[in-house]
Amino acid sequence: MINLFKLKAKHIEVATGGIPVITLHNEFAKENDIRGMDRVKISFKNKFVVASVDVSNKVITKEEVGIFDDVWKILKVSKGEIVEITPIGKPESTKYIRKKMDREELSKEEIDTIVCDIVYDRLTDVEMASFVAASYIIGLSLEETENLTRAIVNTGDTLNMKKKVVADKHCIGGVPGNRTTMIIVPILASLGVTIPKTSSRSITSPAGTADTMEVFSEVSFSIDEIKKIVKKTNGCIVWGGAVNFASADDKLVRVRHPLSLDPEGLMLASVMAKKVAASSNHVIFDLPIGYEAKLQSLGEARHMEREFQRLASRFDIKTKTTITDGNQPIGKGIGPNLEARDILWVFQKDERAPMDLRKKGTILAGKLLELCGVAKSGDGQKIADKQIENGKAYEKFKEIIKAQKGNPDIQPEDLELGEYTCNYEAEKTGKISNVNNLAISKIAKSCGCPTDKEAGMYIYKNYGDSVNEGEKIFTIYSRSERKIQRAIEIMKRMDVIQIE
Amino acid sequence: MINLFKLKAKHIEVATGGIPVITLHNEFAKENDIRGMDRVKISFKNKFVVASVDVSNKVITKEEVGIFDDVWKILKVSKGEIVEITPIGKPESTKYIRKKMDREELSKEEIDTIVCDIVYDRLTDVEMASFVAASYIIGLSLEETENLTRAIVNTGDTLNMKKKVVADKHCIGGVPGNRTTMIIVPILASLGVTIPKTSSRSITSPAGTADTMEVFSEVSFSIDEIKKIVKKTNGCIVWGGAVNFASADDKLVRVRHPLSLDPEGLMLASVMAKKVAASSNHVIFDLPIGYEAKLQSLGEARHMEREFQRLASRFDIKTKTTITDGNQPIGKGIGPNLEARDILWVFQKDERAPMDLRKKGTILAGKLLELCGVAKSGDGQKIADKQIENGKAYEKFKEIIKAQKGNPDIQPEDLELGEYTCNYEAEKTGKISNVNNLAISKIAKSCGCPTDKEAGMYIYKNYGDSVNEGEKIFTIYSRSERKIQRAIEIMKRMDVIQIE
């Protein structure tokens, strides 16, 4: 026996995103024992949608159901037509979320159900937030993390490279600049190693690798296009967001943001799922430690290293970890065009090339070569550096740009910078004793990064350098006067550089 | 330096309830580093609202801001006019919610801030759900619970009775019928004890005390009106929802519902806050244990008893607890009119009066009289029962009805029952070995409870009674043929009564 109600359709011109939502009048809901976030099946002719209930005493009457734009379009209903509403149970996964909150270990099937319901937008924000909270407070066991990883992979796209050696690199972010991926991929690919690299766009940083690569070429490709590019060049540097390697994880990001929750189990599963989906089996992890980086101590980094290794072993992925200094930006440019210029200068062996970026890139590339069995232990960096010296890495980079529909002949001087500039000068003579990465990011973003490719900053002096009073430490660039004014205000307000 | 954006107002005709919401276009949000659930100040002329951001690529353009109905009305803006948007920080309390998730104890000030932000609709569902999750998983210490109680009281209405003895009663629900409050209040009040009782309406049960009292009189009164009623009659039986004793708790109910989370600390604080707000200082707790009741074992009940006592002592509230049998309905009627009839029969000493209700009512009243120092230990129930025998409780009940603008002369036969009825008959001869309270509730609600006062069921035979095959066990009533059909279906499907 099923409860079935007939109500008049009223269009609400808002698209909710996430789970479909309908609005019922609160008296109607009360009388029929329906409460906010309960689920109903709403049907019209031969179409139906399962939606979460919103209860309101405004905008609709007791005889009406408010239908948001996404559901309206699926049902193809017209104003005032009669639709059918049937209350149904909550999705299975809400039980398992509750179970996790009760500190019980979840089985593979239960995690599969949760992930599936997340991917198909069957859960409300409150339910997803509860899962995130439980994962954060209680944590996930290795088994749960492994099963979560598999569930994410199974509900997302995969690359299926079918190669014995597929290399990859992952950095636990938080360091501006740091475009080592764009050094590493061409080096590895130039030595015949398959390295289908997907990168993120900026989330909180001035630019992600995908934003900077976009200066040279397109970065949004389908799975099939990526395969073709990699087949042709051994590598790629594309935007992970254009493929759905970890769609479940993407859906959780929204509810993690308000309290900046980054539950370790979810993070590990998200990273590993992307590696598995890319069919990577040799992965180097870059773990920068720094006051404003994600990892703030050696202890944290060692812990993370262990967790990555334990999880990777469940997927037959060989890993190596490097713990690096995350206390200052890597490279001299911050922002898409400025970072892209650094990359070109490195490959072109220009005297303006930032040596820290070249060094970090070749160290990581070297270790990855060793991990892949292409270089003997201890020889990696030398071999990697040779690929820059002999121009082969640059050649490969240009090949990749071309395969990604870009212009391989682009030169550093072609990369425009914002016309509005301002210098940050040393307020006294001394040694730079601190660089505030958070402030650097904030200033670069205020200049317009990452949307404005021409925005950002160029750093002349870094941590440990001696400076004279009035000497330029960095220059900021923006194409908007309003934006540079805002950046200048932040520069004045925050302690960006400390000199002792 | 403040970021300030000017956008065109677009009206979205939905009232969100809870925190005000505005919608920004996702490209605009991305460029300006604003994310979903971030907070902005939206200003128009001399008015402003702090709202949570919803990000969408539909319905609005990059130059527009979508303004939901509640905000639209406050700002008094017209379509297309320019409003100002300024991103601001998240409310302070989000930090403390995060702190609680990190297992740190919250201070009085931190809890005050959280409660204040909840009451004034400054938190999103996700943030509130995270607080509920943390309270559920980690729990609240006695200090935290005490501070939470005080914060709820301080942000709600209070009665300020200023009496040395103010009596009250609280039942941890889950038992259908069980209208002991309506027996206890007149008895206590008839003996000169002040007992300003606020009760709830049904949430998941067929009827709450307020729903049943509404059969006799009005139940929604302001604080001042309640004071006048109590001054005149010593007691009242009113709906707690009409006063805001625990407005913070009411706001959390929505986000607790989807996963049926009832964190102990929040529950204790909510109950105690209502007692403190009513200025009650002598409270009897009824803790029914039963398979479908909230408390399922003696251990749970003992634990709850201890927690109530510990918390009450912080507020100089004297408590007594009775652990009762919650395995079957109390009284014979279920549903507002049927329960009201039981009450009248008890007061009128009618032979049809359900003795279990009278007995439980007088036991609780007796213990409360003892707690208040009105009866000597062991004499309470006798004194309470005498007030029924000598008609004084009924007289008092009629006084209260009159003070609450009702008809004191209402008789059992005036209480109409639904015209559609159906009997549930014993399928075999034997003894009733189980009564499924959950099924009883479901059937009564399907008949139309609590909205239809005439709906419900009348129970002839109860747990332990012997029945012959075909004998009536209960009759259901509804004024809607459709509803009674639904109830009959549930009756057939569920194991309502077991006979052995």
C-alpha cells in the first residue's frame, strides 16, 4: 500500500544542483507525516524523479508542490498540471552513515552504497556532511579507505593504460609556484616512460598546474583524447576536472569547505583513486613541510608517507616519497603566465631560469626514474638533468603542447603580464627570515589569479637572501587597477616578508 | 580594505527559512574566490543582510545576484536595481564547531557563541549538522551540557514564576496514549502546587499532550497569558511550541531528523532548558522502557536517570525518576478525541475509565507531591487518588480549561469519532504476548492523527489479556475512507498484536 498525493505543479526558477528538491507546504507535510529532507517520488506522465523535500509555508499553497528548475525540466510538466507525490524511504546509505557515526566499521558493500548514492546525487548536504564529520572525527580504517578508493574508482572514469610501467607524481599542495609537474612529465616522457598526468586547477592557490599549462595549450580532454595524446607523446599535462576520476570526492568537496574539513581517509582515498583511475603504478609523492603548507611538521609528513605507502600497496602501486621544504615559493613567478615563463626559461636554459624549480623538478624526476627502473639508484637526477641540458625535455614538452592543440613555439616574451604593477621593497637592510606563503597567495589572487593569466607576482629575493633597504623583493602584476589596489592594501596589511 | 561588488538584483521567489541565502553565478564566484556557504553582506540603500552563498550557473548571469524571498523583502529592492555584495568571514562559531570536532572541550563563551549563531540563523545546515555530528560522536561533558542549557535558556523566553516550589513532569516519550500530564497537572494544582506545564505536539506519535488538550481548549498562549492562567489556577497545559523556551534546540531539530540523531548532550540540555525556562524546580521524570520506546533497557534508563540528576543539580532542580513499563499503550484511546475521552472518564470516575492511565497518573502525581514536600514519603499516591475520588481534580481541570478559553462542560459523548471504522479481531484464542507500539502509532496516524481530532483507535484488550478467536482487540476510526483504507493495509501488513 502506497501513499499517493496529487498536487498542482508550481515552477520555482532555481536550479539546486546536487540532490533534486521539491517544496511542500508545511501544513500538507505535517498532515501527511512528511518532514524536511524526507524523500518522495514525484511523477508526471511516464517520468519520475526522486527528490528531497523542503518544507515551506511561503510561495506555495497546500494544494501545490514547488518544483525546482532541474526537476521541472526532467518531468516536462506545465504550470498547474497535476503531479503525483509518493513518500519513499531514505536511501540505504543513510543507515550506513549512521552506522559509521556509531563507530562501527563499514563493509565494502556499505561503502559502495554510500559512494554510489553520493555520485548519483541521492544524499542531502546534511547527510553528506554527517559522513564527512564521522570520517573526520572517527577516521577510516585501512580497509575502509581501500574500499572507499575502489568505490570511487568504480563510479568514475578510468584510463586503462595497460602498461607495466605508468608513472605519476602527486604533491600535497600548499606551496605557491611549485610547477614541478611541468618539468617532470617532459623529462620522463622524453625517456620513454608513460606518464599520463592529470592536474588540478587552483582551489585556494593562485594557480594550479592545469591553469598554468593552459597558457600553452588546451587542458580539457576526454578519456579517449588523453589516450591518443599519451600514445603519441608518452605523456600529457591535462586538467583532471575534465575527466571524472573521482566524482564522489568532487561531490563531497562542497560540504567539506565550510569547516575546512579534510578527513585523512577521504583525502587518501581521493588521491589514490585518481592514481588507480589513471592506471598509474609507479608514483612519487612530494610532501612539502611548511608553516603555511598542508603538512606542518616532519612527524605529519612521515605519517602521511606511511599512510600513502600502506594504501598504495593494496593496489600494487610502487611509491616513493620525498619530503621537501614548503616554507617558501618554488620558482620566481606566481600566477599562470609568470609560472609558464619560468618553465620555458628552465627548458631553454635561460640565465633567468629559477634554479630552485629546476633542481626540485629534476630531483623528483630522478627519483621517479629510479622507481620506474629507468635509472639506477643514485643516477636519477643526473639523467633527468641531462634531458634538460640536451634539450630533449624541451622537445618533448613542445610535442605535448602540440598534441594538446597548443602552440609549441610560444616564447617567454610572448607571455603578457598585467600592465598595472607595484614593487614590494625591503623596509630595511638585512636577511629575509620569513616568507609568508599565505600572504603571497592572497596577494597574487587579489591581482586576478588564476582567471587573469597575466596576473601574479615575480619574486627577486627569497628566504635567506640578503637585501638592502629599498631593494625590490617582488613585483606584482594585474590588468585591473581596482584589483592591484586591493592587492596593495593586502601587502600593506599583512606581514609578507620578514627581514632580520 | 574591503572587497565590494555591485550586482543586479534578481528576485528568486522561494523563501529558504533558516539562514538567508543569495545565489551568485559560479564564474563570478570563482573569479572572486567566493565559494558555496561562504558569507557575504548584501546591502541596498540603508539596509543589509548577511547571507550564505549558493553558487549556480543557472537562472542568473554573471552580472546578477539571485535574492531569495526573505532577503528580498528585508532589502526592499526592485528587479534590476544594483545591490552591493561584500564577502565577510564565517561566523565565529564555525571555529568552535571545528574545535569540538577536534575533540577539544568548549568553553562557556564558545558554546554561547554557537547557540547564539544558531538562534539568529547565522549557520548553514552543513555547519549545524557538523555540530550535531560532533555532539553525537564525541559527546558533551557535563560542563558543556550545563553551559549549553544555560545558553539555550538565555536565548529563549522564560516564565520567571519566582516561586519556591514550581512542579513539572517530563516523559522520555515513545509510548502511545500515555496522557498522564493531563491527570497530574489538575491533581497538583488542586492541592495548591504551581505547575505551569508546557507540552509538545506530536512529532512521530499519533498525538502529543498539546494535541489532546486542544480538544478541550486553546493551547497556544504567550508568556504573559500563561502567567495569568497559572496565577488563576496554579497550573496550565499549553503547547510549548507557542513559547520559545528552547529556540536553539528547535532549530537543530531539522538537521537531526535525516539521520534520526538524538545526541544525548543536546537532548539533556533541551529538556533541562525547558524546565529552567519554566522556572520549574521540582521535576519528576518518567522513563518508560520498552522495545519500541526511546529507552530500551533498564541500563539505559538508569544511565538517563543519573544524567538528568547530575545536570538538574547544577540548576538547583530537585528531581525524582520513575522507570515505567513502555511496552504497551497507556489508556485505551489513541488519538486526540479518544485520549480526551479517557481523561474525562478518569476524572468522572466512569466505569469505562482506563485504570492503567489513572494508576500511572496518580503514581507520578504522588511522587511529585512527595518531591514538592506536599505529601509525606509513601502517602503521595493516596493523596493524589483522593483528589480524583473527591472530584477536586476534575474541578481544577475544568478551571484550567476555562482559563485556557475552552469549554469546561464538554462531555465524553460530545467527542466525535471518525465515521469510518474497522475492527481488529483476534486471529486465534490465546493470550496477547506482544503489542507493537510502532504499528499502533503508524495505524493511528494513517487514520488521520493528530490533525483529525476524530481519528485514532480504541483498544479493548492489552498485553497479557486472554482473548478468544474473533474477539475485538481494537477499533480504528477515521473520517476519511481513503485514510482508513490505508490504515487497514498497514494493519494487514504489520505484526500488530501477537497471541500465544
